[in-house]
Amino acid sequence: MARVLAIDYGIKRTGIAVTDELQIIASGLTTVDTGELLTFLKNYISKENVELFVIGKPKQMNNTDSESESLIQPFINQLIKEIPSVPIQRIDERFTSKMAFQTMIDSGLKKKQRRNKALVDEISATIILQSYLYNK
């Protein structure tokens, strides 16, 4: 089997999470400056076998796409052009940032550590990936 890589796309930075090769465990990998995201992904898949990209789909409470979807779609189009060999699946990412922040509180991180937005993005990507694994 190959890994599944999750992306919590953001304007400034993007959280990345990945499964183990058996696709049992989702783990936070890193946070990348969004401008360097495609380069990072190309480099990563040159070293690791990735069978799927799972990308968060921001929705509003009424189930319509949020405004940030208009920023994600051009990235997805570019990703399809640059890495056509890896399919993409979208996962509803509502509440992942709030869940990530609560996870940080529950794990006992100090207030200063919880201000680390990069860590929130990485945990959000992990939650997106866990959601995919749970529902696959």
C-alpha cells in the first residue's frame, strides 16, 4: 500500500498530514509556506509512495462552499497539472481548526504554544486525514 497525504490549504501556510503505508495511522507531517507547496509535494512524492491527496473542502453551515474555496480551486487545478498521477479527494473541513485548537488544549499545551498557527494547521490536516480514514 501507499500513503495518503492530507492538505489543509491556507493563504499563507498549509498543514500537511500523512498516513503510514498501511493507511492505519494519520500523523501530522509539517506546515509549508503555501507558495512552496507544489515544490514540497513534488519532492515528497519523489521519495514516498503516495496514492491519494485528501484536500479539505471548506463549507459553510448551510453546506455551501465557503469563500476560501475560490482560493483552493486554482491550487487544485495546478496540482492536477503538476502531479497528474496522484488522484485527489475532497473532505469537508468544517470545524477542523476549532477541533485542532481543542486538541491542543486537551493535550496540555501552554497558551503560548497554542498561538502557533502552523501547529493548528498541521493538526487540522491530521483531523481531515483521520476523517478520510474513518469514512473510507
